Amino acid sequence: MSNKGLRTTEQWIDLIANSELPAITSTARMLDTFSNDDKSSLAKLSEAILHDQGLSSCLLKVANNIQHLSVNKVTTVSRATVVLGTQTVKNICLTSKLVSSLLASKNLDLNVYEHLTQLMANSFYAGMLAKMMVPNYSDEMQEELYLAAMLYRIGETAFWSAGGDVAKKLASYEAKSTKDFNQYCQQEMGISFNELSKGLAGNWGLSDLLIKALDQPTTRTNEVKIIYFADRLSSIIAKPEGSELDYRRLLADIAKIMNITVRQLMVRIDHTREQADELLSSYSAEILTERINSLPTSKDFSVEIEPVDTPESENRDKSLLKSFMKLTKLMQHSKDFNEYFQLALEDIANIFTFDRSSFLMLVDDRARVKSRLVVDKNARDDDKKINIDIKQVDNVIGRVLNSDTSVLINDQQDVRWCHLITEEISDLIDGGTVAFIPVKIGRKAIGLICIQRLTGNEKIPKEDFQQVCSFIDHLNMCLTMIRYNQ
């Protein structure tokens, strides 16, 4: 999908609902045909679910995971619908289809995948939190609040799964704040995420309460407040921002609605997190569990002090500028690619003192990457031999090259990376930290630059990573110019 001008609201909705995520559309419309208060709907709903093996299996897993059920195991779909009720079963089916469809794209840009999985985790947790906030409401209203809070950001979530090149562009934007990011996204998309959510909610026949919360967010009914509170709390738990005072006020507002103390509320939130982890396993979405954090503490809200330029940082900036100029000047008299890589790696080593800097070249019909040049932190040749398969199994290097996305890995156990790090790549990282940056001629990748710290307690600062990425972008431009000017 390419961004040929701005799409209208209707075009975005049609693209996502009918072209990119038709399985969600089909399931949502099917579920909408069954009435919540019609007993005869139960048998027909059970029959419809039985036609989808994935839904049937997931429904039984979730049914046996829900804490308030009897100890007797639920073994049939018809029994699950009777025990749980129509609304709960419909919510389980829609949640299952959302999870499976949104995560179905295996070759998403890594930055897009990061946005998608974090937002999916936030949304699922928001649904669970909303349900937790209303223990004295009817089961049907609890389920409606769960669904409304979970789908409150469905437009944004669906966009990251189906937005293609536009999503990739937005995901790479270095935003100053959440507000700045949302404004940039609306500018590039021609539509706000809230408008997209409203459109999809209408297209899929979702609850009136969700549409009201999206269309009239300032309505002061308790139900709309709960949806807002659940969404806000889930977002803060995932990424504490703003002041700690605002967070404490949010907890106090929620505790007031529930008529309990803040301390009691925090205990219930912790319990809800445990339930969320268990339920995500039933939905085969364990990849999301690590993205649901414990409640933040005061230190998570500590104000970051802007770094002050020191003589050392000023000298480094000057050195980096000189390196840019040296690459540019080299184009006047050399077309030898090896000279460019040698200069680039030596200067990276000298300026940033990485323990190891390497150029890994695509070889064997782009099935592997192999070390072409490696230098140590003193900018001397390093005899490290690197030869990694990227064809036989999905891994982070293959993703970097296929999606043209640079990545920084300061913790290889992070859920974003652990399933993309093969034994060969783990041996390369060797307990340290690493970043991979594509090297291209024109639009075609020829390999990547690998920068490393070899001790785990020495992370690569994001600022260093971004500066190296800019330097390699300049290297790519130089290589492209000498290649096509020969």
C-alpha cells in the first residue's frame, strides 16, 4: 500500500474493514445478528461458532480460564454459551478474531510491530480494567464496558496492522510527546485515529456505548467515565508520562467511583493484571503479556533533566561532522566501496568507542550475511568471523533488511526481540547490546552495519544510535552516487 495523497475517512474505513481485515468484519457482522436477550439465539450462535475451528477452540480455552466458573470443565461450545451467556461469548469471539487477525501480518516493519503489539496489550488491559471497576453492575453491562474500553482505540490499532507504507512512515517519527505524535499522524493520514475508530465501530455494528464514548467523550455519565479512566490508566501503566500528581488523581477518581480506597484499588489492579496474563494465554497472545506492566512508582515519573552540552559532547559532534565531510570528499577521487566502509567503521569506532563495529554483507543469493569488515574499539581490524543465515528462519537481521528499518537492542530478552534472535545472532550479541542499520545502494539493501557493546551493563544510548543511523544514511547516499555515476 502506498501513500498516494491523503485518503478520505470512508476510504480508510473501506480499506481496513474490507481489504486488509475482512475476517474481523465478517465475524463482527455475524455476531451482530444474534440478540443478547433472545434465548433462542444461543443455539444458533453455538452452531455459527462451530463452523470456525479457531473460534471454537479459543472459546473453550477462555471459558475454562474464567475464574468464576464452576470446577466442571466446559467441553462443548453449546455448554460454554449457556454458562457464559450470549454477550460474553460474543465478546470472546470478537476478541479472539481481533487478536488473530491483527497479529497475522508476519512481515510488519519492526517499528510498526512495536506500536501494534503495545497498543493491543494496552487495549486488552483497558477492557479488563473497565470490567474490574464495575463489580456491582450486571454481567451484561460489565461485558459491554469491557468491549467498549478494549475497542476504544480500535482505529489506531487496526491502522498499525493494515496501514502499510503510511504506518511505516509514521512509526519512524521521533515525536516530542503523545500529542505531537497524534497531530503528525492526522496530518499524514488525513484522518484522526478517533474518527477511524468511530467509522470502524459503525461498520462493524459495535456497541452504542462505544460509539457514544467516541462521539461524545466529554459526556459525564459514569459509564463513559469508566471507559476513559480504563483507557487512560492502561496507557499510563504502559508508559508513565505527565506528572505523578495526575496519575494519583486518576487513581483517586477511579477509587471514588468504586467506593473503595486507593490502596484497595491498587490491589485489585494487580489482581486484574494476573487475570489478563492468564486470559492472553488462552487467546494464544502470550507475546502481549510482557507488555502489561505493574503499576508505576514515583521514580517512573521522575523528571528527565535535559542533557547539557559538555566539551566532550561538543568534540564528538565536531568529529562526526568531519566524518560526514570525509565521506563526501572521498567521492571526488575513489569509487572503491571498501574505502568507504573502512573509513565509516573506523570513524564510528573512534567517535563512539563501540567494542565492535562490522559491515555484514548479503551473500549466497541474499540467504546469509557475512562479515566483510570488522574493527574493534581502537579502530583496528578485528578477526571476528560472522556468518548468519537469514533465509531459513524469521529473525531480526532478516526483518531489518526486508523492512529497511534500523533497530537498537539493549535487551535481547525483551519480548520485541526474543522470538527474532536465533542461536547464531545470540552468539554474535554474546550477552551485550547491539544495533543493526541497513546499508543500501539506491533502494536495494546490500548488507548492514552492526555496532556492539560486549558487556550487558553497557547499553547503547539512543542518541548515539540515532547519530550513527544518520551517518550511515550519508554513507548510503555516497555509495549510491558513485554506483550510478560510474
